[in-house]
Amino acid sequence: MSDADDKLAHVLPPMPTAAETAAWEAMTREEQLATLRAELDHPDCQRKTALTLDEIRDRGRLAAEQLRKRRG
């Protein structure tokens, strides 16, 4: 795993904690934009799939539900 992958692993969690939200809000606009751009440049954003948008959405909802259960 590269340094870039390490830095992006949890930069923009789908369900941020209060501390993660506070950290985001403490960033300047320029830092927030740089973070968003880095996230979009991540290799995961370049993957191709045969899944439909509905299938991707359903998997995302399931993953969010499982994350909510783990986080309490």
C-alpha cells in the first residue's frame, strides 16, 4: 500500500463521528477541497464495474447499515 493509500483510508468516512466532523470543520476551505480532490483521485474511484446504479446503491445501503451496527 502506498503512502497515498494510507492517508486516504479514512479521510472521508461515509458516517463520520463527531470528532471526524469537527476535524473536517476545522480545515480551511482550501484544505477541504484538496482532501476531496485527493479522494476522487484515489484508484478506487477509477474502478469499472458491471453493476447497475441500483445494485451499487443497494450495496452501499447494506454497508452503511452494517457500519451503523458496528459503531453502535
